[in-house]
Amino acid sequence: MQGRFHGLLMLSLLGSASVVGLVSIALDSLAMGFLYLVIVCAALLTIVYCFCGKCLCRLDACVCIFPGKLSRYLPERKGTSYTFWDIAAVFVSLSAIALFPQYWLIKRVILLIIFWLLFLGAHAEIMLVVCRRCANKRCPMYKRINKT
């Protein structure tokens, strides 16, 4: 259960960072704020499709719980190793979530700091706890993190 707590904590941190980015943008432009909301939703769906869709644990042992359940409703992926394009899609998606709001965050330094603390906190949770508790042997990080 502790691993699932950290999965939910990671999702909460990433979600909170996105909300801070959204607020920062919406204070200047509701239209751009809406665009960021669309970008975040599309990026998260891309991550779930490209990464979670191939995860061995997604249906019954997902450490993050919700992405695994959501992957059931997306087009089926072949259960093969991750490709360069899968990894690239995840990287581009996370980069879009992180980089799009920077113009507006820089105008409000406290929001910039909060955003990056939350975003990097989510990354730390993934690398230090969530990945270590995940049994997805197809994941490119599995062998690096779970050395036996």
C-alpha cells in the first residue's frame, strides 16, 4: 500500500504543478490557460497510451492506480518492449507540461518556484520510490533502478 501512496503522491504533485502553471497563465489570458489545459490533458493521455499501455502491471498492480485503469479505455497496445518513439512521446509530453507555462511563470517568481518544486518533487517520487516499487520489467528504467 505504501507504494500506491507514493504513486498517488506523484500524481498529486504533477497535477498541482499543472494547476499552478494553469493559474499563472489564466491570470493573463483565459484562452492561453484553456490551451494549456488541453495540452496537459493531451500530454497525460499520450503518456498513459505510450507508456502505461505497455506496462505489465497496468491492469491489476499499477503503483499509480489511475493511469493503469485509464489505459483500459485507450486503444490496445501490443505487449512489447518500449520503442524510441514511446520514450520520445513521454519526454515530449512531460516537456510540454513543464515548458509551456514558463513565459507566464517567470512573471510571477513565487509561482515559478512553487511550480518547479512540485514538478521536481513528482520526478523525485517517480525515480526514488515509484519506479522501485513497480514490477514492469519492460520499462527501460527497471533494470537501472531495480538492480538485483
